[in-house]
Amino acid sequence: MSVPEISAASSAPWFAAAYPLRAHNTFGFDVRARLACRVTSEADLLDAVRDPRAQDMATLVLGGGSNVVFTRDFDGLVLLMSLAGKRCVREDSEAWYVEAAAGENWHDFVAWTLEAGMPGLENLALIPGTVGAAPIQNIGAYGLEMAERCATVRAVELATGEAVEFDAAACEFGYRDSFFKRAGRDRFVITAVTFRLPKAWQPNARYADLARELARNAAQSGHAAADTITARAVFDAVVAVRRAKLPDPLELGNAGSFFKNPVIEAAQFDALRAREPEIVSYAQADGRVKLAAGWMIDRCGWKGRALRGAAVHDRQALVLVNRDNATGADILELAQAIRSDVLARFGVELEQEPVCL
Ligand code: EPU
């Protein structure tokens, strides 16, 4: 069905009513927005939220839609973030400072930094979504969080229309957490992120899966592992590990890890380990312990199981997938069943990662 355009004038932002969101959420749910607006600049953004047609409407900022579960049509204005551009804004003897606009595809941006000879983001290859979404939940994988490379985040405060520059400390990054996540989705809209990429590059290959893949590749090429670790080798290894475990949203709808890995107190962990000696855990700097939620879900027998069209991925139990025309409600019902089994067996509450609408 064609989408009725309300305004396509080049001087004004592009609006569409009853806009289909299927291609804008990685679960592939077939829902619509009452109104959608394509945002290509900060001026567009303010024009969109101040437009008379959008008054009194809820707003939703959508990047790649890789962290959202739609349970129904969105009765409001969706801002389709399409701000583009990436460049090295400055360099000093120690680092490159690279800025990317919020609408840039994350993986393409990571690949571009490597091509341009500015490594440092390679551990975060292939994460679905956009640059603007990355700081909100402080994306992380294979031993690196974006917080470690973030210099500043530029965001527009919708209430005042002012652009504000946050340094990394002001972003209050935590594990899959930030100031922006806690401030609420309507308050600040991220329009650009600047990364600091140190020139003294060191491979970060501590993560077991990654170290294994790198060693395997090195053995195949007949080199000692340490000789061959380049940023490109790390990038390729991360891509290979992710492809082996995590479903491509274009082939099988999903939102990456559906739950956060829970962090518990040391005393609770000791009691738990006495009952579950094989539990996979990571000691934290503050004495607490992070648990592998995927392992617990797997142990509860959920891996590969389905509830109507919603299923637990058969190669990574932390990922829920839209196997066969699932709705957001199906995914949430499956998530609830998993949560109660994990609580019953391990006494641990799982916290959902994606935003539910
Ligand atoms: N495990 C199982 N069964 C499973 C899944 C995992 O036994 O079905 C075990 C694994 O063998 C491993 C442990 O659990 O010992 C952890 O698994 P994995 O290394 O796959 O990582 P994860 O903790 O499940 C986290 C992130 C991922 C990130 C990977 C690699 C969270 C919520 N998830 O997953 O991030 O790619 O580490 O760094 O922190 C995402 O956030 O969307 C995401 C994919």
C-alpha cells in the first residue's frame, strides 16, 4: 500500500500519515505510526515537533529500531532519524576525534573508521542500529563499550530547542545504561556523537570467543597469533563470531540480547554458586558479580523453544526472535515465561533490554 504523503516540500520536513514501521524495527513487526517525519537536520527536528499536525502527540525517536518492541500501532509522531555525515573533526598527537551524525548506520561507520586508518571501534562491528542510538544504552560487545571511546554527545533538548554538548562524564554511562536512557525518551534527541580514537592502538582480544576466533585465523595463516592481530583481523573475527551466534535481523527478526546480564551481590552469588556450581559469571570491579543470562535461560531449557511465532534463538538463548509472524505481545509473553522460570530456578530477576511500546 502506498503511503499518503502530507508534505514533501523540500524546504519542510517530509511527513507521512499511517506510516508503516515494518522496515523500521528489527523484529519486523507490522505496525504503523499515526504520523512519521524524516529528520535530516536539527532544524528539521524542531520543525517536526513544533508542527501543528504533531501537537499534543507522543513522540518516538527511531534510529534503526533495533531496541524496541512494538505491541501495537504507535499513536503519535515517529521521528525517523536520517541525519547523515561523518568526519575527523580534529587530531592531536594522541588521538583522532571523529564525529558522526545520529542517522549514520553504526556498522558502516565502524567500517569507515577502519578504512580511514583510525581503529578503535572494531570490537563493536556488526551491532545493528544507528550512531545516535549507541550512547543511549551504551552499546557494548566483545570486551568494549562505546563509553570507552566516547568524547562528546550532541543532543537537542526538545522543550527548549537548544543543542547541548555532553562530555562522556555527563553521559553517566553504565552497563547498557546512560543519562539519556534515564532522562526519558522525549527529553533529549541525540543528533551527533564524537569518538576519541587513540593513536596508540592496542588489540582488545580478552573476550574468550574472540580470542579463539583470532587464534584459529592466525593458525590457518601459519602465523603466531600475536603477529597477525591487526584492527582489521579483530573486526573480521568479531563479524565471524557474531554471524555464528546472532541472527541477522534482515533474515530473522530480533533485537539482540533481550535481557541484560543481571548483576548481583557477592553474598547472593556465593549462595547461588553452591547450588549451581557451573553458573557462568564475571566478577565486577565493585565486588558484585554479573551473571550470564543466556546461560541461565539455556539451563531452564528455553533455547530453541517457541511460543506461537515467537522463539528463543537456537544458538544464543539471550536473543528472542520473530520466527513466524509473531506480534510484540507474543514476544512479551515468551519473555515473561522465561523470566519466571529463571526467577524460580536461580532467584534472579531478568531486566528487559528493549523498550516496549
Ligand atoms: N551461554 C550459554 N547458552 C546460551 C547463551 C550463552 O550457555 O544460549 C553462555 C556462553 O557459553 C557464555 C556466556 O553464556 O559462557 C555468555 O554468552 P555470550 O558470550 O554469547 O555473551 P552474552 O553475555 O550472552 C553479551 C552481550 C551481547 C554481546 C556479547 C559479547 C548483554 C546483554 N549482551 O551477551 O550484546 O554481543 O556479550 O560481548 O550484555 C546485545 O546487547 O544486544 C548483545 C548482543
